[in-house]
Amino acid sequence: MYNVKKYPISWRMLLHLGDILGASIAVPLSFWASRYIDVVPTPNASRITTLNCIFAVCLLLYYFQRVDLYRSRCFLHRGPTIRRLILSLTALVITFGVMRELSAPHREFGYLEFIALYAIITFFIVYALRRMILFIDIHFLRSMRVERIACVGWSFRIGKVMEAFTHELLSKQTIVGYILDDNHPELRPPEHLGYKQLGTLNELPEILDRFDITSLVVSQRRIPSSTLRDIALTCADKIVALHMIPWSTEIWIDHLMVRVIGGVPLLDIRELRHDNSTNKIMRRGVDIAGAIVGLILSAPVIAILSFLIKRESPGPVFYRQVRLGLHDKPFELIKLRSMRLDAEKEKGAVWTVENDPRRLKIGEFMRKWNLDELPQFWNVLKGEMSLVGPRPERPEFVEKFRDTVHYYNLRHCCKPGLTGWAAVHGLRGNTSLEDRLSYDLFYIEHWSLLLDFKIMLMTLLPPRNAY
């Protein structure tokens, strides 16, 4: 339902043409360069035929497609482009290396060296062309792609979508205004945004024509299904793009996909990365290695702190506390005791607050630098925790939070961590539960080993809200 007149040129088409041009130009340049650096000996030069070169170009473009090099993220951002280019070109060299070994294992390496030279030259040409296409697309073709956007009613999520539209690089976006939902007249954009009221939902066909609307944003949350169907039919009749925000996308937004089963479209959630079997094995390997190193390095520190705790407050040095782990499974978390033995005698289980009078003197120092958490490397080694993940919470608090915070229990679909995305941003202790949950769910949805290592490095910085 897109107005094709507004899209005379596709940026993906330009990328495909640019990549074909770059990969093709690299062939004669590689021949020229090989003559001066003696990559291809004269006896082998005849084996690098025109057919070989055409095959190399086609295979390279296939690899570009397979590594998602034609997604907008790779087009707009330098890092993903470079990583996927290197991956594709490496795959090309490996492919030709295997082919050479299978066909002629005892010949010289000139042929393979030529392909490696071709890959290097292709990288610089293709990358330069992509940057040039990005510049042209943003500064010249953008004026040809004019989007006139309106929304029905208002919500926080509609506001986020409209804000994102205004930062769109590949087309010129104009927010025309909003259409008032007759059933919810109180849902209007904030006055400071300056959005114009275009009319009511009953006047939708006339509004789309009068203001030349090309895109309409609608949230399913408060609009009846019959009204949504009428909106969809009107947009189809007027050839207007309909951007519908499903009510169920408050979580796992990046992992939603549409599947068709029995001819019926279903909105599904793809498998989260940390649930993948390979990722589980890698993550567990990192946890075991990290826990062993952590226990060895922290043993002298734990011994010194144990002596200081015992001297200040007779009683056990280690403190065991029941927390909820993966899939709500309880386990005993081990900490160095930082409070008096009767800390929960009067008020029971409560969060620690700033300048908490229940703390020991050495406990104040330990909690400030998270040293009381060092024994939890043992929990990580046992598999009850991970090095990185949402911080585990006590069952008493979880029962209360489930009733007051939507989706709170989703934190338990991942192993709890010694440190976490929320913790390194200061969201711990007596801070906003909603903000903390938002950071935890972001981590679960976007998990990667690289993100884990980033969080581990951030943990070395002075902690915030640690008391």
C-alpha cells in the first residue's frame, strides 16, 4: 500500500548496481596490479579466465545477499558494512582456495593469490561506492521521496514512531498532523509538539485526499477491530501506507515476525539469541572460565575481608540468601556479610537504602565497591548464575513486583548475573522498577557475547547507587 510515485529510485537498487560495478571494476584493476607485484606468474595467468572472473563476481554478490548487506542498518552505519564486507570477501577467498585444492592441489599459488588481491581491491572500491551512494541518496534523492505522515489519536508509542520518522535519512518526512479518535477525544499529542488536528476518524477518506497523506500511523491498543478494518480498507483504496502498531509489541520488538499458517497470518516471536543452543554453550564456557579466574583472583581479597568482618561482628562471614534464578527456580546466593546479624529482625526483608544503619563499617566499604558480591563466582561456577544478566531478586519482592509491574517475570527467562545492563547504569537498590526492567529486557532481547564483555568492562568503573 505504498504510493509508488513517491519512490522513483530504490536505495537497494542503487546498492546492487554499485556492488556489481565495484566487483566488476576490481577484476581489471587486479590484473593490472598483479603485473607490478608479480602475484600471478606468467604460466598461470591463462587459467584466470573470463568465466572465472564472472563466477567470482556472481559468487561475491551472493555472499553479500546472504550476510544481509542490503539492509538499511548496513547501508547507514559504517561498522556493520565493514564487518559484512570482510566476511563476504573472506568467504570468497576460502571458496576459491577449496576449489583450487580440489582441482589442482600441486599447482602454484598464483591463482589463489590473485583472488586474495581481487578481494582486497574489491573491498575498497565497494566500500567507497557505498559511501558515495549514501551521500547521493541523502542529499539529492531524498527530495524525491516525500512522505506526508498523520496519526490516529495519540499514545507514548505513537510519539516514539513519529519522532523516529522525523530522523529518517532515506526520505523527507513531513508530520502533517493527527486525526482525532471520536471514542477517545482525550488522546491528543502534547501541545508543545504543535501537531495540527486534521479532523475526526469519521472523515478519514476526505482527510487523506485533502492533505495528500502518504502514511498513516495507527495503534491497535484502543481502537476496535471493526474500526481498524475500516481504516485498512480506506488506506488501501487511497494507496496510503498504513503503519499499524500491534498491542502486543511492548516486549521483544526486534524479534517479532509474521508467519502464515493455514493461510492465516500470525505475529510470532523469534527465538531469542541466548536461547540458541550454540550461544548457550559459548556463554556457559565464558561463565566457567570467568568464574574460575574470578575465584582465584578474589581469594586473597575474600580472606582479608573475612578477617575484618569477623573482627567487627562475631558470627558467620558468609551470608546465604534465597533468590530466584532461571525460570523462577530458587537458589542460595552467597555473599560476604555486610550487615549485623539482626538486620531483618524488626522490619523483615527490605531494600538497602543510602546510609543504612544496619550496615557494618567494613560492610559500607564492601557494598560501595561491590566486594560483598565476590563469592558469587561460586554461584556462577555451579551454573545457578551467569557472569552477566539481570540481578537476582528475593522471592518476597518478586511476588509483589509481579502484581504491580507488567512483564516483570520475563527477567527470569534468562540466568541472573553477577553484573548486568541495569546495574552498570546505576539502576539498583531503591531505584525505578520500570526503568530497571526496561534495561533488563533490552539486555535479554539484544544479548551477545560482545555486549556481555562490554558490561564486564563497565563493571570495573566506580559503581553508582551501591549502598
